[in-house]
Amino acid sequence: MPVASSTTMRSLLRSASNPIPSTATADQMGQAAAPQADEPEPRPTPVVYSRLIARQDWDAVRDALSTDEGRLHAKCEMEASPDIDGCALHFVCRFHPPLDVIISLAELLPSSMRHSDNMGRYPLHIAAKWGASPRVVKFLIEVFPDAAGFQDAMGKTPLHLTCESYASKYSSRKAEGQPLKDAMVEVVRRICRAAPDAVNLEDMEDMTALEYAIDAEGVELKVVRSIQKACERDWKHRRELPGASHETVRRSLLEQSQQNSQRLQTDLLEMQQVRQASS
């Protein structure tokens, strides 16, 4: 007869020292041992939604948003998290989100589309800066086209941010394989069409979007030419206005930037008041 190993013996001794109560029936014993097959898997707690997004685990995000309970948890977290600070879509746009996730979150938190963050940036600004897919940019423009012409606290429009950062942040793999050149041309053209009078605006460093495009690495000549044509059309339109001259055009651009700055200050003040009222 084979001798039991020391490990087996210890296991048997532990079992003997913890006998099953004599009152337990065979059925109860079987029930206790059987896995709970019908019990649903625990859903992530609200605190993990932002982590799923940051990890770009989009299947998990979709699953989390597939039920009323999941959407409620997501909404509570997005509105309460200090990391997100009430700017859910801004946060998501940093991580190359698929279009369906952006649409779901926009439906869940529609006010986030029209609110700036503390830098005066809207979701479109963030998407442009972090290399979001053309489909996401198209959706953001369609929902809130005015944002295409808004300048942030540094005087940058979405076009500035596209020209400055898009090429270095874009991932063809995360945009259905679309090459950078094609994606950037599409994004630039959409932004220019949405805000044709903002293409010649300068930021706080006295730089236009075109100048950033020329200086940035990885920006194709086709992209630069698209912006040049948009700038030329804007200058031509301004010069055709009654009494227009080079000086009046320059002044009109400066006034437009000042109006953007005033709008931004108003938006930031309103946002601060809302946060104070809810705290």
C-alpha cells in the first residue's frame, strides 16, 4: 500500500480538525461546494472607469456602459472624480477613443461637449492635440462646431493644436489603419471649414497654425498647403470687405482674439461658480 506524502497527510489532518456539522445534509453539502453558476460577475465599481479609459480597454468600457447601472456608475464617477474634474469627454479624448465610445459618453454627459476645462479647451481641442481619429474629430465638430474657432488660455485654436501636436500623437493602428498624412489632411480641412475665420489667428506666442505646421516634424507638405489655401481664402475675404486694408485686417484679427479671450473668461467664471455651488 503506498504511503501518503507529508503534504497529503497535513491536508487530511486539517480536514479532520474541521469536520462538517452533523446536521448538514448531503444536498446542503453539495450546494455549499457547487459554484454559483447563475450569479452574475461583479461589475466594476465606479472608481475604476477612468482607469479603464486610461488603459484604453475599450471593450471593458463598452461593457460598463451597456447597462443602466453601469451608465449611472460611470456618470457619477465622471462628474465626481478630481482627475476628470467634470470634463469627461476632455479626459477620454486624450486616449484615442473609438467613435462609438465617444458617442456613448456624449449622450451620457452632453454638457461636457460645451464646457471648457481649466485651460479653456473643449473636447475638440483635446482631440486635436492628442491625435484622435478623423471620425472622432468629425463627430465633435458636428455636435459643437463653434469650438473649432475658440482659442484656449494660450490663444490656441484646435487648428493650432493639430499643427503643433497631431503628427507626433497620432496612431494609425488606433484609427482603423488610416495613414497619418490622410488623417491629418482630413482633420485640418474639417477644422478649417468649421471655422474659416479662425485660421489666421495668432496664439500668445504670436504664432499662427500655419507657422506651427511648417515647424513641426512629421507634417506633410499636403497638410501645409491645405492650411495655406485656407489662410489665403480668409485674407481674401477680409480684404474684400468695405474699407479693408492690411491694417484693418490685422486689427480685425486682433479684435477676434480679444473676443475669444473675453468669452473664455466668462466661461471659466461660470464653471467656477457652478463648482462652488455644487461643493
